[in-house]
Amino acid sequence: SLRCSQNSNFCCRKDYYVDFRDIGWNDWIIKPEGYQINYCVGQCPTHVAGSPGMASSFHTAVFNLVKANNIQASGHSCCVPTRRRPLSVLYFDRNSNIVKTDIPDMIVDACGCS
Amino acid sequence: AAAEPRCPSCAAGAERRLLEEAAKRQLLEKLRLRERPRLSHVVPRAAVARALRRLQAGGTRRGPDDDDRGYEIISFAEPEPMSSSGLGLQFQFSHTQDQDIHILQAQLWLYLRVPQDMVASLTLRIFLAGEEGDLVGGNRTLLSERQLSAKGSGWHAFTLTPAMQRFFGGRRRTLRLELESHGDRGDITAIVNASWSHQPFLVAKAKVWDPGHHVAKR
């Protein structure tokens, strides 16, 4: 997946790390120490959206071929997460019990065009 | 805002605040919490570290019912006042009314202190006391009875699965332990000390079922 840079407007993954100490949550969340809250942003023009590595699915490739050939098709591609991974969290609940849970689909690993 | 002089860092600050707020909301929602927990009492870090190391060393078995929506809960015991009938361990669980918590398995971990070079033959009985700590001779249910042989001091795990479901019905529940030694030595003790790193703990694997969740019968 493309990581966002200053020069590109195309669909890319923007990385941001929230440190739990900065938001005062490190007293109840034991692990991890922060959360990688990535998100997808950028344009998906027709010539980019259908290209290998950018199309989120085969549907996107077909859809963009249809649009490129001026066959009646409404809508346009959006920059969306195409690969996510879970986050394991170890924290204290309000009774000071330790709870461990795996939250699916919490971290965006890759972005592509829908 | 247009009248304000432009500053390059303002947009970044706004984005940072927005993302931090998004991260908070996302985590609270996924952890099924309405707000961040305010800790009622502090668990000694040594006890936490020791319990986690103990569980890690034992490995985590994942059953066929486990999936990514499962929870593992470690609850540390608080000692109840001593009585003639044994040792009281108090555990607290709380959940909101709209959560249906199902316990998949649970174990009580207890540190038994046995004099060095001695093999102790013991019977351990674990009772569930009434809601308000009705301990002595009253409303209590036998959860588990185990014969065990302990050589030297160490941790022991006791499975409580079938009866643990009742634990989550109440707000504050007490386990009462009776430890009977079959030798002539009566100095075997189970360690219960809130400030001690060998604090007993209860480990439960749980699953939260959403309202309206239906399980197909086979």
C-alpha cells in the first residue's frame, strides 16, 4: 500500500500513532502503549482505481473498465481500507480486573480504491 | 476563524485532536465501555506481572468456541475476614444489563505455601458464598472439591467452569476455601495478601453475546 507523501493526491494510507500517555489512558490500558490509527485518504481517478495494487477487488477493475469505455455507470471509486489487522488490548476494568481481548479489524494496513 | 492569523501548526493540532478523539471512541465502542474505567483500587504491579507470567508459561489454549470476540479476564482476590470455616476470597465483576456474558472456562489460581522438603496431602473445597458474603454455615454452594498432593510451595490451578456462570449474575461474589491437611502438619497455608505478589487470582475466558444473538440448535 502507498503511504501518503507530500506530493501525491492519490489514494494512500496516512499513518498516525496515538500514544495512550498523551491522552491520559495509560493508567487503565496496560498494553499496547498506543494505537496506530491509520486511515485512507486520496483520490481514485479511473486510470488509477483499476490498476493492480490499487483496486480493492476484481469488482473495481471491472467497474473502472466499464467507466473508461463510457458505458453508462454512475458513482465513482473511493479510497478505502483493503487490509486490516486486529489489535490485542490488555486493560483494567472498573473493578481492577485485567481483561484481555482481541479486537478485529482495528488497524488499517493497506488502502485501495473501491 | 478567517480573521485569525494563519498558523501552520493549527491544522495539525486540530487533526491530532480529531484523531485522538476518534481513537478514544473506537476503543471504547469496541471494548463495550460507555466511558473509560475509573479504577476502584490499585492492584500491585508485582501481582499483575506474576499472574501474567504464570498464564503465559502455561500457554493459552483456544477452544473451538473461541473467536476474536472472546475475552480473558483476570480477577485478583481481596481477602474476606477470616472465620472458623476457612478462607474467603472476594472477586468483583460488573457488566451492563444489556450484555449477556457466557463463561467458556475458568480457573482459580492459588499459591500454596508448604514447608520445604515436605509433601502435603490436602483436600481443597471451594464454595460459592451468598451475594452479600453469607459465609458461615449459611447459603453457600460447593463448586469444586479436589484432592491434591503438593511438594514444596507453588501455584495450583483449579477448574471451576460449570459453576462460574453464576458468578456473573451478581455484583460482588465470594469464594470460600477450605483446606484440609491429611498429615500431622497443620502449617500449610494458602497465601492471601493484597499487598503480596502471590495474590490468588481467577482467570475466566468469556464471550459477550449481543441481544438477539441466536444459536442454532443441532
